[in-house]
Amino acid sequence: MLRARLLRTASAVALAAAAMVPLGAVFAGPASATTFTVTVTANAGAGSLRQALADAAANAGDDVIDIQAGLGTITVTSELSWSGSGAVTINGNGATLTGPGVPRGLVDAGGNGLTVNDLSITGFSGVISEDAAPVLSEGGTITLNGCSITGNAIESDEGDVAGGVNSEGGAVNITDCTITGNSATSSAGPAGGGVLAGQHAVVIVTSTISGNTASSSFGDAGGGVLGEAGQSQVGMTVRDSTFNCNTAAATNTEGGDAAGAILWQGGGITINGSTVVGNSATAASNVGTAGNGMLATGTIDGTGNTISDDTSACAAPPTTPPTTPSSAPAAEPVQAAAKFTG
């Protein structure tokens, strides 16, 4: 059985350049990619997002989907799933994607890789008996730039679930995004209120992950982010970001760990210039919970952070990601770090 142990460190650990996503990066897509344009908000048919994804799946190579600027809100009545021969980049251009009653939104079923730029994803909901999330990849890298993922409520009774992003085996890179007010509930697997990632690294830069909830009656729960890296021993990197007022509950009395902000199984967390305040977690087994919101198999280190258990401000969690990188002063070491032992 795992138990939490608080550590302190005064050492400043630099972010690895190879692991970082450049601040403010927005990628139009590969230069040689074929571009498909979305011109209508309809659920299906010519010019729709669904048709563009079908065309991309039928095309050999990487593809770019441009949602026409000013198009507005696209409402779908079922998941947008594709399996092609290359990666897909979706340029939202400020559009909104919503799916009431739809527990799986954008689904990269082939695991070829998905990049989403400047898109709001909201209102996805429902119960399903498989892996689920508004953004889901079955093995490929997920990259989000300038996106908003809010107000989604997802539940699975037979799979892994996330309220925002679920990567079943690929890396996750998030820059300049807001992931707030989402919920994830699972009775047969792990749950991540904002992000769930397995086997690969997660990098989060200048983003806000707040007010999300995760609950699992079978496995682990991470209110903001849950990383299930396991034996791969990869790490998570956070820079100039906010994790506030996320909650997690692992209700299985026979086991299951929980952390309000970040639960990272299989490696460590490097966090610099960030705020982790007001997150909370409970575990029915009374072990494996993080008092300061973060719990990891490896070490948690970094500088220039504000970390507190104070939940007094959680009635109105922040919704705007920070825009100015901090200088990460060496005089402010990470206040508290939790580590699995046993």
C-alpha cells in the first residue's frame, strides 16, 4: 500500500529544454499537409467538422483542418472519431465545440497524433462504457495551444475517464490554455478531472487548471491532472501555471490514491513559477492522499511557487491563465513536495 511522505528541497531545478513547449506557440500544421476547411456549424454533411475529419482520415499523410473564422458554435450529437494515416491539426480560429449528452468528443482512434489550436470545448457530458473525454487519443500525442476546455461532465463505468483531456499512451503538451469546471467519474478505472495521461510525459505551460473534480470508485483520482506513467518513469513539467481549487476522491476502501492538483504515478514533477492553492483530496483507504495538492512516485521540485492548502477562495476559482512568465527566484524553493513510499 502506498503512503504519502512530505519532502522539502531548496535546490532549483531547471526545466529541460527538450521537454518544453515554447510559450505562445501556435502551430498551423505540417508544411506538406493537406488542408480541409469547415464552413458550416452542422453536425454532419458537406463543410462540417465531421466531414472534414472523415476526409482527413481518408487522405494519406498529415492533415490540417481550418474552422472558418467567425463560424461560431458547432454542436455535435455523437463523437467525432477518426483513424487515419497521419496526424491531424485542428485550427479552431475562436470557434466553440459542444456536445450535450456526448461523453466522447474529438477522438483520435488511430493514435496518430492530435493538435488543437484556439478552440473552446464545452458542454460534453454523459455516461459510457469505455475510455472517455472531450479530447481523447488512443495512443498518440495530444497538443493544445490557446484552448479553453470548460464545463464538461464525463462518466465511464468500464474505462478511464477525464473531464478535459485523456491520452491513452501518448504525451500531452498544453500551452496558454484554460481547463476549468470539468468533472470525471469512473467506477472501473482512473479519473482525471482536467487531464488523464498514461505512459508518456506531460508539459503544461502558462495555463490554468482549476475547479475540476475527479472521482473513482475503483482506482486513482487526480483533480487537476492524473498521470499513470507506471514503469516508464517519465516526468511531468509545469511552468508559470495555476492549479487552484481542484478536488479528487478515491472511494475504493481496498486501494486508490488521490491528489487534488496533480497525482503522478511513475516519475517526478518539476514545477516552477506556479500557484497550487486550495486543492483537496480524500481516499477511502486513508493512504495516498496529498495534503498540498501534489503527490508523485518520484520527487517534486522547483522554485518560485506558491503552494497552500487554503480553500477559502475556492468559491470563485480563477479562469484566466497567467500571461507573464516568472523569473523563478532561487530564494523561493518549492514549499512542499509529496512522494510515494512503500
